[in-house]
Amino acid sequence: MIRYPLASSSWDEAERKAIESVMDSGMYTMGSVTAQFELTFSRFVGSKYGVMVNSGSSANLLAVAALFYTNAGSLAEGDEVIVPAVSWATTYYPLYQYGLKLKFVDIDRDTLNYNLAALKEAVTEQTRMIVIVNLLGNPNDFHAIKKIAGTRSIILLEDNCESLGAIFDGKQAGTFGVIGTFSFFFSHHMSTMEGGMIITDDEELYHILLSLRAHGWTRNLPKLNRVCGMKSDDPFEESFRFVLPGYNVRPMEINAAVGLEQLKKLPEFLRVRRENAALFRQRLKDHPWFTLQQEIGSSSWFGFSMLLKKEAPIDRTTVVSFLRQNGIECRPIVAGNFTGNAVVKRFNYEIHGQLEHADFIDRNGFFVGNHHFNIEEQIGELHRLLDRLEEGGET
């Protein structure tokens, strides 16, 4: 029996009614509800434009693709892109799929975000983009990263799929780069079943994203736009006019309708997650075997990472097996050191220096879940089990 799950549903009758309203309308694919959700969400995070898609992975794909089609300063095949060594697979895949060269950089063992010293060393005159990933709800130090980029013409793309609601220096994570991505998967801070969002303040990127999202056509563009200029007044002529090599990653109206209801609840979800985090850190901060993630700014606490210390007299396999046997769900810290995966042999990539901390996390790290409701009981159970394990009562 699962006593402490990784994730749980945050829906109630409001989401069910929202779904029914879409069903009653007869309009299921992307339409006016999606547009309303995009506007509401972009206002929530403090950005000018929002483009909803069918997943956070698709958000990353379109974000990278859009940067190839701007009129000035666009990316090109072979450009060098710096990425953190610890992230999710679809942070990296669009970069490979568009022919970019990935440079993997180590992370900080305490914050799980960029090791700033390593990042500073890795940036060169050849660097065209830095992908900033806010891991497990924790925002990066954006002031330091922008200082490292300096006056170079470096694009900042922010993968904020795990960190909706995180704050750095009074500003929402996901809005520090030229483009930012979000995910609304089941286990995330708010859920639309599947779904994602791309935000930007750049009008040209916004118009490119609108076209790329649906087949590369002009149909969803405003009459005067930054992709094809002036559209015809003839809707028949514009219905199947293609200007970019796009995709079909449109959301459904159901996803957007649910998103509008979830967004109303999000501030309370975030408040409770932060309360849970304070309790988790208070209960576990002095455990002799583990270190916990250090907060930068105000984390939105996707989950709670636990990292076995070097001197711990036990290995991760034993800990995770014991916890799972006792109903505590665990996962690796995202994908660990991603360069250890066989898929990277297909990439054009290099590794900057040593990935010492990423390797350590890969061997010794795991995380447990956070939720939108009070989990004092679950945290207490985890604490009791770890005490029992420390006392030798693992069987």
C-alpha cells in the first residue's frame, strides 16, 4: 500500500464541470478557451504572450524551433548550446533534433542547478545559447548567469517545466530568458492532464510559435504579423497557406478549461507546498546520512531531494528499496547525470571539465513527493522509517 505517493490528483468538481462545459459546446480542439487560458496564464507569470501546447516536451520543442526562424540573431545548425548535466530528456532532445552542439556542464550538489563556477568556465565566444533548467522547483541565480553571459550575444532559454510558481528577486521563474517553458503534467504544480505553455515578451517569437504549433500555416496569425507580413482578407486563401515547417502540437479545449480552474487554485497550492517544504526541512535537516536541496530565491518545491552523504554507511539501493517496501514512492533526481544514457551517443556534444556533482547525484540521490495538501503525516512516517533504518531495523 502506498503511504506517501509521489503525486496525487488536484482536481475536484470544478474541473469536471469545466470538462462538461467543453463537451456541451461541441468544440473540442484549440479555440477560444485555449486563448483565454493563454492570456490568464501569461498575466499570472508576468509575461506578454502565452502559447499553449499539448505537453511540456512540446513546449521545449517549439521554443527551440522558434529560435531558428527569427529575422535576426537566429540559431543555426552546429551552434554551441550549454546545458546542465542533470535534467529531463526532452530538455536535450530538441537541441539534438535541430542539429545544435550540446556542451554539458556540471551542477551544484546543494542547489541541483548550475555550478556557477563551471558555467563561467564553459561559456566562450562560440556559445550561442544557455539552457537554464530550474530543477525540482528551485530557481537559478539569474543575476549570476546574466553576469556570466555579459555583453555576448547569448540567448537564454528557460526550461521551467518543474518550477511553476518559483520566484527569484520578485520575478517569476520562466520569465528571465527570451523564452520560457512550463508543463502541466499530472505530477506537476497544476495539471491539465497533459499540457504545456511557452511564454515570451518577444512579438516575433510569439507569432512564430503560433505558426509552428499548427502545421506552420498562417491561419492562427494576426492579419499583420512578423512571420508573413500582411495576411489576405480571404479566409479561403489563408486556410491552407504554409510558411514554416511546423508541427501539430495543439492542446484540446478540455486541457485549457481545466487549466483555468487549476490556475485559480494555484496560489493556494503553492502556499501549501511551501509549508510542506518547511516541515520537511525541519524534520530532516539534521539527519546524519542526508543533505537536502538548498533553496535559491523562493522555490515552489516540486518534490524533496535527498542526497546520501559520502560518509553514510549505506547505499542508495538499500534506502530506496526499504522505503518502497514501506509504501514511500521514490524516483531518481530527474534523470541523474544524463550523459550516462546511451542516447547521447547520437548527440553532437562535449562535456566541459568533470561532471563530479552530477555523477554523485546520479549514484546517491533520490526524491520523494510534495503535494497541494498538508503532508505532515507522510513526512512524519518518512522520518520514522529513516530512524528505523538508521537503527538497523531495515528488515
